Amino acid sequence: MKRVLGILLVLVLAAALFVPGQVLAQDQVTIGVSIPAATHGWTGGVNYWARVTADRLQEQHPNINIVLLTAGSAGEQANDLEDLVAIHNIDALVILPFESDPLTDPVDFVKQSGVFVTVVDRGLAREGIEDIYVAGDNPAMGRVSGEYMVEALGGEGKIVILRGIPTVIDNQRFDAFMEVVDETDIEVLDWAYAYWNRDDGFEVMQDFLARFPEIDAVWAQDDDIALGVIEAVKQAGREDELFIIPGAGMKEVIARVMEGDRLTPVNVLYPPAMIATAMEVTALVFVSDAPFMGTYIIDSPLITPENAERFYFPDSPF
Amino acid sequence: MAGPILRTTNLCKDFGPVRVLFDMDFELQPGEIHAVIGENGAGKSTLVKILSGYHQPTEGQVLLRDRPVKFQSTKDAEDAGICMIHQEFNLANDLTVEENIFLGKERRRGLFLDKRYMKEHSREVLASLETDVSPNARVKNLSVSQKQMVEIAKAVSRNADVLIMDEPTAVLTRSEINVLFRLIRSLQAKGVSVIYISHKLDEVKELADTVTVLRDGYKVATQPIGELTEDMMATMMVGREMKDMFPDKDLEPKPDTVLDVRGVTSPGYAVDCSFHLKRQEILGFAGLVGSGRTELMEAIVGLRQRSSGQIEVNGQTASIHAYRDAISRNIVYLSEDRKGKGLLVEKTMGFNLTLLALKQYVRRLGMIDETAEAVSLRKAIEEFEIRAPSNTAVINTLSGGNQQKVALGKIMEVDPEILILDEPTRGIDVGTKQQIYFFIHELAKQGKSIIVISSELPELIGVCQRIIVMRSGHIVGDVSGAAINEEEIMRYAMGIKGGNNNEQQSAG
Amino acid sequence: MSSKAPAETQGASRFTLDFRTLGPFVALALLMILGTMINATFISSANLTNVLTRSAFIGIIAVGATFVISAGGIDLSVGSMAAFISGVMIIAMNHFVNTVGVNWTTVMIGMGLSVALGLAAGLANGLVTTKGRIDSFIVTLGTMGIYRSLVTYLADGGTLSLSFQLRGIYRPVYYGSFLGIPIPLWAFFVVAVIGWIVLNKTRFGRYCLAIGSNADVAAYSAINVDRIRTLTYVVQGLCVAVATIIYVPRLGSASASTGVLWELEAIAAVIIGGTALKGGTSRLWGTVAGAIMLSMIGNILNLTDAISQYLNGAVQGVIIIVAVLVQRSGKGR
């Protein structure tokens, strides 16, 4: 956080120094931010970072006005886009699309009305619409998880996988993971959807534990699922025979990693704070002359006890 | 004329193990009005339900113009020109009158409904019934008698050769009945044959050409109406002499007033109504349908909003705001709408019987004493002579008369002192009616006070010591003693006598 | 209308009645046989214990729903209500850890609060429905959204977690057992028995059925229809509170996704159990069987890879419909 703030401060100062007149003379800029409602932990994190960043940007740049809208479904989000253009008259849009396909055309319309568009996390179905794409790297997340799995198990063992909600993101992660694991002697006993949800993680894991007498590791892929899995494993008293690879970077799970918990030795980052990056970059387009275009990929590094502190944000709800 | 249009031979019908119709030979001549009479359970409804395709016969045949027919559904029968008007309304409450009349027979023009034709045709049919029902009105907003008119209009509009009417006049006023009879005769003139089921022997006498009497599933006789008197018909129906329909008028009200109603107004229905009821009195309420009798009574017992007025019970002011307040003062009300408001038709007799008085059956820890309930049920079955297939029978499976007995049993459970009986004999057979008249008389003899609302004047005259007449929400007349006769009451009811002010009320 | 005519309908309805009562249990037995055939692990006591324990939340909520539905209403807010109550409970207990301490008193305060909130939320649903003369479907659809947003707001869009010290104390309420049977199952059983007694043996239960059967007749039988209806929602709220008390110690957390779709599962359990959605009847033990069946279906699907995970929803749908068909099969024409 401090780091980000620091960078930002430098940038702002630079902008202020080099183009003071321009900033002062500049008209009010309205940036619309459209994100999914906080229906599970990760989107809760997105909401948190979006709000925090909005407050900070508006404070730092009096000429920037940010309108933040959350949507419960793809359809609702499309409506929000229309409102942002028609009512709020936005100059720029930062959007984390609910789903890629249904929102491609609505975003394209926004773009055609002359608005600067930044897309976050989920890429649109057609290329060339957005000005900036801030992407989480879903295949990397799967791959990093897979690589750790192979390494930790020494290339052989029995694992189960709990997947999220059937979506493109989930498929990308899963496919990349399987690509790594398929080349080894690791046997995937079975997988099931746990909907990025603790209760489902708990119940699915209970059933897997009942069904398979021998499980060496669990790829839970998500921190919420992992928390449910942990309880099920504890209930069955099998903490000592297996470990779990979560994913995303929830503070509770990072804390466990920091403490060196045997059950969750690592985590794989997929930070909700990417919305903050996207908003900041977008704001810079209007307060600086430097060109900000193209794709920014947020990496999915492995979080280990050694580096965990860097990814621990106790104020965030996620 | 070449033989009967509709005929049955050796028709039998079993429901499960029970035979309800035995070797029925029935003939309907073209252009004839043929009344079918009999007590509840005699098999009238079963017979006409077979003729109209509701039921299929177990044995025997139905012949239409001498050709055997097998109707699998009412639609088959309607297509063959046999149409039935139901005792229970078969109308879709949320549709308009016009939509109901054409339900299932909608007229199309191209892809779309021919609304204009249907509206005009509905208007014509309704006009022939001389009713003021608008084709655009929603059925749910109609009164009971208006619904009956719509049901009749629906059947008439289908241009049937044979029209079957099951108790069409049960809810109609005398003037509506006259209109209906004119219509039936004009249909007859066009060659339509009518099968007419009724409990009202005077109507049968007035309307029918031929009468078939059924009893216990057998045909007793088919005779031209000219050969029969009402007494003879009644005797054939019940298989015994029926000369004493009403109990003797040997009771006089006691001097003390048990119920004193002063200036009760229920917005839109009853205006400033005052009357009193004495101990051991049987007080009748006459008036046309819609005159506000039911609504006045509902307002008195707290089932309907009351904007003003005072009620005294046994000389003390009673604040009655909900029906339970009335119950706690031993006042009960028997609804005219037996199936809609009186009884839970999907529940058993026992469930219904104790519902009003359930508090009395609550024992330790709030538990209901089911043994006591069963005892009460057995007692009620015995006392009211309820005929049911079993003690756990569901109300729906009982005849109207037996349902009404359960309803009476239900209100008697709270041991009331004041009983308000709204149309207590509607839609039930002569035998049960007589039982109810004697039951009312017996109650009065025990010192209870009774108000009877009825649209059948002979019944009120036969049972009541005094009759109050209502018109358009006002009490317009109060007759007793020698003044009780149909002409006098009708004069009040029609507005020829009495005016709109309440001078005449509460003579005693 | 003949007094003898009823023989047919009476006979038929009695046969149906038996089937309606037995149907859910027949379906449950068939499902258990199916589960065992698919994977013998299913019938192991460890697995059955898991499944039955899981069914306790939905089951307890469904007992309340049986009251509401039998009186002719519906409550869509139960899932969100559970999430909201969980959230408030966790916040309150975390707060009292500092003042009262890490002990049972704090947990008891949380439980008491849960019950109070459940009763209040049910009362609100009931009063708005009856006094406001608004259809219960709309009222509870509204409160469903309200409670869901409130918990999201309380959790700041994330997850509320119970303090780790308290979790140790509270944990046995879900994971512990008494006489070899898990506590949640005891709770489920006790709630079901009390529910059955109230519904079948008391005046309140009788009135619920009367109102659900025909509210007009109920009013003309001097029943205070509004009060009884309101009370059914209060009973529902209480059941949600009890379910929540058992739910919270399982994962020690509440979030916006807690209890999503529980309302539909509860309603499904009631209907599978043989209670009519239009009201007027109740089959409380059927509801219990229905709730167990629902969690069993999910369990069986997790125990096999014979069926593609992608088709889980379809299999669940088919089994639910078949279960209802089984109980109607005696009806025949």
C-alpha cells in the first residue's frame, strides 16, 4: 500500500511539475467504475479496493470524479453502463466484466461514444475495444499451483480438485493446472465444483474424504473453498496426511502461510487489488501526458512463508 | 314427434362398491320440460351427470335420438347438443362475463379472437335473460344470483338441443325466477328439451310438463304434471306423508330482550338498522337478494366493518369488533355460503365440527383432546342424523343436506344462546329442510333466540313468529301475527310499502 | 351429490392419503438403495452421519417453512435471514470476547441474540404481510434482499469470521455428539418432534391448516387469521435462528454467500415431503425426509464419477421430480 502510494505520489508530483497549467486548466473528468457486487470473498476484495482507490484518487485530484457502480448480474451491469454514459456522462470507464461475452457489445458501445475504456481481469470476447487491459493471469495461476503441487509431492501422489463456478476463468486455471500435472504420475482422483464458497468447499471435501481413503493433496484453487476444506479435513482428523493449495490471497489464508501452517504451506496470488491498479492507471491518463495504453498483466506469484508479508493487507476485508 | 330425443335403458352406476343408480329407464321427449325430483341421495345428480358426460354408466345405455352414445367427457356431450348448467358454479372468477360465456368456444377471426362478435352475442343472451349484468364485468365481482344468470347464459349461448339445469333457482329471487321461466318456455317453443332438477315443488308444478320422481337410486314414477299435486310429489319423494312440513306455532317469545341492535351501519350495505330479538323468538329476515340482510348480520357479529351503531346483549352494551367477541357472548352466525365460508370442504367432518369451539377441547400443555372430539362427532352424527360414508369423510364427499347438518353441528358446538342462520336450507332436499325447521323450533323451545334469513318466503312464514323486511340496506317493515303473509312482505320488499325511512321498524 | 356417490372419491382419497404420507419415505429408501449401489461408501456410518448432519440446517428451516406453507403463505427470506443472523451473531460475539471474555457466556449471548433476531425478523415478515395486506411472496422477496444486503454491508463485502479463541468453545455445537449422535442431528430431531406436536396436536396447528385450507372459513370460525398467520412467520424465524446457532460453529464465518438458495431448498423439502404448496395440509415427517433427500442427492453425486459433474443440476432436478411423482403415484384415475 505504502509502495503504491509512493509511486503515485511521485507520478502526481511529476505531473504537477511538468504540466501544472494543464492540470489546473483541465475540465472535470468523470471516471465510471463498474464491478460485480460483493457476492463472495474475492469480489468483496474488489469492492474494497475500488472504494479505497476511488476515495484516494478523488482526494488527490480535485478534477477527478469517480462514479462506482456494482452489479449483481451481467444484465444489470449492462444497464449500469448505459446509465454511466447517459446520466453521468463519463470520460473513462473502468470495468471488471461480470462475464466476457454478454458484456462485449455493451462495452463496445461505450467505447464508440468516445469514452476511454479500461478492462480488468476478464478480457472481452473481441479484441481492440479497450484502451487498457489490466489482466489477472488465470493460466499462470493454474500453472503455478500445478508446479508447486508437482514439486511438493515429488511427482507422484493422489489429489482431488475443487473447482469454482463453471466459467472461462475457472476453465483456464483448471486446464493450465492439468497441463502441468498430466505429465507426472500424479493421479487426480476426482474433481467437483465448489462454487468459490466455504459451505460447498466443506461439503464436497467431506464427501471426498468419505470416498477416498488416501488423499495426498487438495487443490482448492480459492481461499474461500480452502477454508471449508480445512474444516472438513480437521473434522475427519486427516490433517497429517495431506496439504491444501488455496488461491487468490485472502488475508486469513496469507496469515496461515506466514505462520507456516502445515495444511496450507503456500498460496497463489490472484489479487483483487488489480482493480486499484486499473483505476490508478486510468486516472493517470487524464492527469499526465505519458501514454498509458496496452496490456498490464498482474502476475500470479507463489506466496510462501518467506514473502507472505508483502501480500498481507489486514485492513482489506479479503 | 318421432320418439324421445334422449333415453336411457337399464342405466346403473356404481361408485366403488356402492350402487347409486339402479336400472334407470328415463325418457325425454323433444320440446318437453321434464322435472326430476327426489331427496338428496336419490340419484338425480348422478343421472344427469351421466347424461352430460361427467360420469360414465357402469351398466346400461344412453341413447340420443335412438342411437347409443358414449360420452367420455362433458365436451362430447356438448358437441352432441347436451348442455348442463351446474349447481356449483363452473365459472372462471377472474375472467369477464363475456369471456366466461365463450370459454372453450371462443370465436376467432383469423388468428385473433373476434371480440366484437362475442361481446354482442353475450349482450344478446344476457338481454334475453333480462339481467343487468355487463359482459365486461369480472365474474368475481358479481353477486351469487348474477353468477347463476351468467351460468345460464353460458349454457343458452351454446344452442343446445337438451338443456340440463341442476337447481338453477336456489340463489335467485322471485323476479329472476320469473325471467328464467319465461326464457325456458321460449327455448321450449324453439324445440329445446329441458331437464329441470329442483327441490322447489311449487316451481316444478308451475314449470314442468312431466315429472320423474327418484328415490334411493330407483325411479319411482314418471307422470304428467297435471296428474300430480305438490303433496303427492313430496309423498313420492320421501316415501311417507309430508303434510307437516313446518312445526306447530306453539311458542311465544319471552318478554326479555336478548339482542338489541341500534342504528347499525355497514358502509355500502346496511344503513342505520335497528331491531331487537326476544328470548325464545324466531325472527325472520326477508328481502330481495342484495337487500343487505347478510351484510347487516355480519356487521352485528363482527365479521364486517361497522361504521356506527350499538349492540346490547341481555341488556348490556356489547363491544363486538371481531367474530370471536360475538362467540364469547354466545352469538353464532351460520353463513349462507356453506362451501366458501362455512366449511372447509377439503377437510373431514371432525375437523370442521370442532373448529369454532376448539378452545373447549384444549387440555394440558395446549394439546387438543382428540378423544373428546371423536365423541362430539359421534354425538353430532347421531343428533343431526348425518349420513356419511364414514366418520372420517371429507366434506366434499357429502351431499348438500349433510354438509349443512355438519355446519349446524359446528355452530352448536359453542352452545349458543342467539343463533343467526343465513339461508339455512339453501340447496338441500325437502326431507332435510323439514328436519332443520323442527330443529330450529326445538332450539327456541329450549329458550334460545333465533334469526333466520331466507329468500324463500313460505319458509319464513312457516317458521317465524315475526318477520323483518329489508330493502336496499334499510329495514322497511316488521310484520307479525296475522299480518304475516307473502303479499304483505313482498310489498315491503319491493318498495311499494314502507318507504326508505325507518318509521316502521321495531314495532315491539 | 348423492350421499352414496362419495364412496369412490372417499376410497380413492384415502389411498392417496396413505401414499402421500408414505411417499417421501419410499423415495428416501429408494435413494438410499441407489446411493449404496453407486458406492458402498455411501452407507458407511461416517458418510451417513455427515449427510444427516448437513441436512440439519435446511431441515430445521424447513420445519418452520412447513408452518408457513401449511397456513397458505411462503417465506423466501430464510436464507438471507440466516446469513444476516449469522453475521450479527459473529460481530456480537467477537465484541463480547473483549468484555465478557472467551467463555460460554459469550456464546450464550450470541445464541440468545440469534433467537431474538429470528423472532423479530419473523414478526416483521408476518406483520407486513398481514397488516400491510401484501402478498407474502412479495414481502419476503423484499426482506430477502434486505437481509442479504445487510450482511454484505456488515461484512464490508467480505467475510465475517468468528474469533479463533471462541471457535474452540463453540465448535462442539456442530462437531460434537451426544450418545454417538451429532448435536445438529439432535437439534433437528427435537425441532421436528416439537414441530409435529404443535402442528398436529395444538389449536395453533389446527388453525394453520384451517387458514391454509380456506382463510374465509377460518375467519367465519372466529379464528384470528392475521395473528395466526403472523405467528407462522415467527415460528419460521425461530427455526432459522436455531439453524443459525448450529451453522455458525461449522465454519465460524458468514458472508454474502451464506445461505444462498436455502429458501428454495427448504421449500423443496416441504413439497417433496407431501405438503401442498397451496396450503391446508402438512406432512412434517415428510418435510424431514425431504430435507434429508436433498442433501443425500448432493452427497451421492460427489461419491461417483459415473455422472459428469456438469450434469449435477440435471440429476438433482430429475430426482426431485421423481420423488414427488412417487408420492403421487397412488392417485391414479
